[in-house]
Amino acid sequence: MSYFPFIAFFSLSLFLGSLLSLSSSSWVLIWAGLEINMLSFIPIMMMSSPDLHSESAMKYFLAQALGSGLILMGGFSSFFYVSAIMPTWTHHTFLFMGILIKLGVPPCHFWFPAVMSFISWPMCMLLTTWQKLAPLLLLITSVNTTTSTLLIYIILMSSMISAVGGITQTQLKPLLAYSSIGHMSWMITASVMSTPIALLYFLTYIIISLPIMAILHINNFTTMKASPMTLSLKPVYATFLFIALISLGGVPPL
């Protein structure tokens, strides 16, 4: 059975869901866009990977649903008088934590490497790029004096967890998941200084990471335990992969 018509439909709704979140000023519409995005990504993920473990899809759904719930709670609490019940900064914290869960940023990152481990390389490309765009921009716009201090700790935590988590990996997909977590901490750091710089960093990350995953997908590499994988690559692939990897690591001169 061909899934192409369904994948095309859900891909369109995935795109439109993110655009709705990015173009809306109402937290209700932002939440609705994120929900459309989530409910579109799961069918694409399942149809593109028939052998995907249902546990991985359930982890993604539960994490995203929790994040959406916190965002919705924070959005609604900002419209009502809640100071008699809870501090006025509570709704900012709800929004902030919901966005962190959707981004897979520490301390809400545990679902991200687990999901990356059991999806196809094309879905890994989508999960680490387009699926990060709307939550990242929402995080940038929601930062204020209440959350800025917390943001510093999150940046430090992301850097350390990505380094330690990446060292312990032998599978390439979770390794790149921890790499994404580390780069996300730098994007958040850049957003504190300048939104255009953060977006430029994100664009650079996309340009570098997508070819890496594409080469690994074409050559069906999933682990580092095999004999040196570059030996079985065509010279052009091996050269490009080497350049892309050192670029992703920020190694001079690139």
C-alpha cells in the first residue's frame, strides 16, 4: 500500500501547523498550531518507518502532549487574575517549561535521544530541524526577567549533558541527538544577545547537519562499532562527511 498521499497531506499540515504558531500572537492559536504539528508528525513518522517501535512513538506523543498542556495552562493563566492563588510569574514558568519540553532541552530532554534512536534518518532530519523551529522562536520571544536566570542554568546544563551523553553513545542517531541538544544550548545563548544571530546559528546548524544525516542514510550507517565506516564510503562521501563533522564540532578553520 502506498502511503504517499497520506504523507503528502500530513506534511502539508505539519508545515501549516508550524506557520500558524509562528504567525500568531494569541497563545491559543500558538497552542493549536503546535498541536497540529505534533498530530501531523506522528503519522509521518509511523508511515515512513513501518518497523518503528510503538513505544518510541508513544514517548514522543506523551512528551509533546505534556509540553502543549503546560503552554496552554500558561497561556490561559495570563488572561485571568491568579495572583490571589499563585505568584504572577507562574504563567511565564508554565510557558517556559512547556517550550523546553517540546525542544527536548535539559532538564526535559530524556525523550529526545530515545525517540531519535528508533526513527528513520529522514525523520531524524525533520525532528532536529523543522520541528525545532516554532518552539525555538517561541522560547526566544518568551524570555523575560523572570526566566532569564533560569535560562543561564539551562544553557550550562545542556552543554554538560550533551557532552557527557554523547561520549557514552555507540549508536549514531542518539549521538546526533545529544549533539542537537548541545547546539540548542548555543542557539539559546545567542538568542539572549540577538535574535538574528540565533536564527543564523540555527540555519547554519541545518545546513551542516542535514548532509551528515543524508550521507549516513544513503550508506545505511547506524553504529560506530563497525570497522571504520569511512573505509566503506566513496571518497567523495568520506571527504564531505569529514568536513561536515568537523564543521558541526566547530573545529578550525571551519
